[in-house]
Amino acid sequence: INPSRCWLDKRRWRRRNMSTSTNWFWPICGTSRKTYPTMSISLPNYGFDSPDFVQSDTFAEFQKEYDIVLKRRYERWKRVINQGDLVRGHQLKRFCRKGIPSEFRSHVWMNLSGADKEMKENPNVYKSASGLQPAKEFNTTILADLPRTFPENVNFSAAAGLQNKRHSLQRVLQAFAITFPKIGYCQGLNYVAATILLVLDGPAEEIEEKTFWLLHALTHNIVPAYYISGMVDVQVDCLVFEELLRQKVPSVYKVLKEANVDCIVLATKWFICLFADVVPMETVLRIFDCLFYEGDKILFRACIALVKLHLDTIVKCHLFPDVVLTFRNICKDKQTLYCHEFLQAMFKLSGSLPRSRIQRLREKCRVKVMQTMDELNQREAEYRTQLELQRQKQNQVDHPEPDITPAEDNMIGEQQEEEAESEEIGTGDLSKTTCNSNGELAPAPSLVRSTVGLAVR
């Protein structure tokens, strides 16, 4: 008997039984045996209509090709999860880059991000904050942003009825603003939270709580302080992206400089929304798959891939409006629709991108951002001072003080002299009263002066 042959047969038997068993999912759940999620027949649309930026036959072709990829990834992820707890390493990193099937995303995201652990250690945090209203400044913005969040998605429209996720989104954002007042609410969080709500499965309350903790993991542990007041870190990363363009795609950097376009104008939404509502939905989820494992540098890889895939189009632009419009259009086209190919381009076209390099660029760019903010604050202070001076001058023109006649001026002077003499005498109440030429009591000089002054005015 060939020992290697026996080992190979056992390995094949184990794989065959793992792929057909209905109990493979139980070890990772830590509970009794249960059946694993059934694979979707095709790519879920998450409530979105077919995209209008490509032809219908192009989208159908994409679905057909990507369904084959999904089926292959589903079978391989089954084997990974069946091994038990997810262990960080080369294999798991590679699997996240190749995409997490929709059936497993909820569990894998919670596990990789640490949100699952936080939720278990703080079981009543979301429940105690759910349904309450945060500070007025946050609540007003949240309520205003709700109807703007994925309005074309059936799950966030009135047509969804009781399944409308807009109410869930409101509760999650309000609870987040109450629990983490340093962040509160910032535009962009609505798209991130809404994307997560569409992906997670389970009862509504459970989905909301998981979304709450995934949002916490993203804002506190994975991406920089994008959502703090002032959004300094967003500006810093936009400048880091600009510096990476100078180093890796100099032709595009030249176009931006000649057109006087700042990357803060082009890429702020990319960073603050983490590409949600920027690129097609499945591409967003593939970026999230990597983001939860590898962290924020994935965002720079996505930015560089977007630019390099559309290099020929961008270099043809010369004017500011053309550049801005082109950067908006390249986010949703055939190149970004084919998410599997786009993710491959993210890691090939961006080249080496160590975290130490990004950190050095951030330190350099932060100095520039702070200097710019100081200059802007100084200019704003000078502008406010000029406005106040202009207001005072205009007020003097509109309400001029009347001129004092010579006679009135002499009268005021005489009264002042008399008051000084009375103070020198200092007898009884003479400081308050005096006599006129007829020997009668007259009002005190100070009262006369006050009366004259009022009359003049």
C-alpha cells in the first residue's frame, strides 16, 4: 500500500464530505449543529435596479461571469470556515481579496473587525440608546439625510412597507451619535451604515445592533478620524492620495496641477463614504471585504486603481470642469462594474504600498493641512474685522451725531467751571445746588450739563 496514496484518498474524502455535509457550519458558531446558508442562485441586487451606466446585455454578461466566480468562492469559503475560528494569515488575506460570498459576509465582517467581541462585551449599549434622540445639531442633519440615502433603493423607500430600512438607519445613526458624542454624526456615515444594513442578515433588531458595532469598528479602529469635526484626517488622506499620484501616475498629477484641481475636491467623498455610493454596489462590498481585514490603506489602492484604469480618459482633460466631471464618471462604468477584475487591478496597478510609507506621507501632509487651516482662520478673522469696521462706518453714516453749536459748547464749559468751584468750596449740599443771580436756588451744574447733553443729542 502506498502511504502517500492513502493520505491523498483521505484528503479527498474529507473535502468531499465537508462540501456535502449540512453540519459544517456549527464549529464556528459555538452552538449546536445547524445547517449552513444556502448559496444564492445569482448575484443579489440588494434592492438596486440594474445599472443605467452600462447596456443591459453588458450587465447580463457580467452577472453570468461573476456567478461562476461566486460559486467557486462559496465552495472554498465553506472549507475555510469549517476549520473553526478565522485565523489571520496569508490564506485568509488572499480569500478576503478574492471576495467573501454574500452568505458569509455578516459573520466574517463581524469577526474580522472585532465588532462581534465588542457587541458581546457591551450587550446593552445599543438597546439603551436605540430610539433616543441625540443633540439637536446631530438629529437635524440625520433626519435631513435619511431621504437622501439610496433613494433609488427599494429597501429605503415607502414601497418596502414594514421592511423599510430607513427607520433602522435612523435608529442606528441616532444611537451612534448618542453613544459616541465626540463623533456624533457626519455626512458619509449614512451611506456606510446603509450599505452594512443591506448586507447583514437576521432579525431587524439584530441587524441594527451589528450595524452599530461595525460602524464603531470602522470609525474607531479601522479608518482615521475622518468623522471628527473639521475632518482634518480626510483632508490629510486626500493630500496623501495626491502625493501618491505624483509618485505613481505623474501624467495625471500634471493634469490636475495644470487645471488647478485639488484632490480634496475630487476624492473627499471617496474617503468619507468609503466608496459607498461612489462605485457599483458589489464593488463597494469587495472593497469592504479587504477593508475589514487590511485596514485603511485599501482605500488608497482603490483610488490609484480608479485613476490608472481610466488613465487615457483623464489625460485628455485640460479644464477644471472637465477634470471634475471625468473623475465623477469614471466611478461607475464597465471597468468598475466588473468587481473581480477591479479588485485584481487594485493590487497590481498600485504596486508596493507599505503602511510605513503611508504613515510618513500622512505626517508630511498633516503639516500642510494645519498650516492651510491656520492661514484660513487668520484670513477669516481679518475678514470679520473688516466687516465690523465697515458696519460701524455705515452706522455712523446712517445715524450721524448732531454738531454742538458754539453757544452750547460755551454753556457746557461754564457749567463745568462752576461745578469745579463748588467742589472746592465743599460746604454742605452746595455741590448739589447753587444760586442764580437773583439769589434763587438753581439746579446743580452737573444736572444742567446732563440736561444740555441730552438736548444736544
